[in-house]
Amino acid sequence: MVKTAELDPSQNYIAGFHPHGILATGAFTNLCTEGTGFSSVFPGILSHLMMMHWCFWAPVFRDYIMCGGLVSSDKESAAQILSRKGGGNLLSIVVGGVQEALNARPGAYKLVLRNRKGFIRLALTHGADLVPIFSFGENDICNQVENSPGSWLRWFQDRIQKSTRGSIPLFYGRGVFQYSFGLMPYRRPITTVVGKTIEVQKTPHPSQEEVDRLHQRYMKELENLFEAHKLKYNVPRDQHLEIC
């Protein structure tokens, strides 16, 4: 994890995590474990990662993910965390979600973000500063069966996603004892860069114009974060984010 600015423990935050990848490995490792030393990198900050609500229906698995600080991706859970007095809470949202997972493959930088504004409205409503996060290498740990828009497979996956709010990426990587094929992720580095905060003025009832303006600023800051660090992590100079 690479820190570019401090997080004030007296303030609450909403972090947008990009990209989703196939398994959201970077998000889970950095924000739900001490694998990269989150508590020492950001002292006084308690991290919560949002996850699809149906994941909390399964006994035992539900308790496991809650121990890691994961919370259900609904407004009530978000409001409960962001309204805590004293600050020090970081609510992380993998904004692209399951739809973005269908675009994940090595060398891809296509984000589902342009029409995702719910987290922006949450930030305004609760006065939570925004933190853009980009995880370099997230899409490189797995391959995905070709599913370009217009293909029969993508059509089927989109239908499933619309009806169940979940997606079924057909991915593959390495095996346990060989590297030719399997469901284990490749051993490739993931470097998560935490950008500088975007200050947000609390607005209990934000207008659509206020939401759109802050959303545009967020996308610009995310693009700046990507451009500033991409060469360090082997991203070609002529490669840019594709936001849809």
C-alpha cells in the first residue's frame, strides 16, 4: 500500500476503490487484513469494506467476513458508520462492482464509474471526505474468457447481472502445482495507491447539480492519481483510464 496523504482520524471518509478485478483481492487484502499494515500506515483509522448484501445470508461465512470489517452494501449500513461521532472511520466502496468484473483482464483499465453517483451523494449527506484509491495490478492476477460486448457470452452474463445483481466472470489462472491452468491467481504484484482526500462540505439534501459537480471532481482526481503513478507500475505511457 502506497500512501500519498495523511488521513485525519477525527474525520470520516468514503473511499472509492478501483478497479474491482475478478476477486477484489487488493481491496480485501489492504482494507480487511493487516497484510500491508493498514493500521500502521493510517493510525487511528478503522476500515470497513462494503460487500454485496446477499453474502451475509450464509451462516459461518457471514461471521468470517464480518470479522474482517466487511459490511453490507446498503444505505443503512453506510449511514450507521458515517454518522459515528468522533470520526476515524473509512467506508470503502468497490464502485464498479460486479459489472466491472466482467471487464477485468490483464492490461485492462476500464472502470464502471460515470453513472455511479450513490457514494457521492452519501459523502455529501454525511460530510464525509472522499478518498480515491487505485490498485495497480488488480486486473493482472487472472485471465478471463473472451466476452467482448456483443458476444453471446457477454449477453448471457449481462442478463444474469440484471436479474440477480451478481455476475459470473469465467476466469482462470494457475494451478496449485503448475502454471498452465487453474483457478488460483497468478503470482503478480498488486500495488494499491491511496490518493489525497477531497474535502466535502456536509449537505443534508444535496441537489443533483451538487452531486454531479463533486462526481466530476472525483473522476478527475482519480485520473490524476492513475497518471501520476502508472509508469512506476509498468503501465504504458499511452495507456489511460477508460471510464464508462
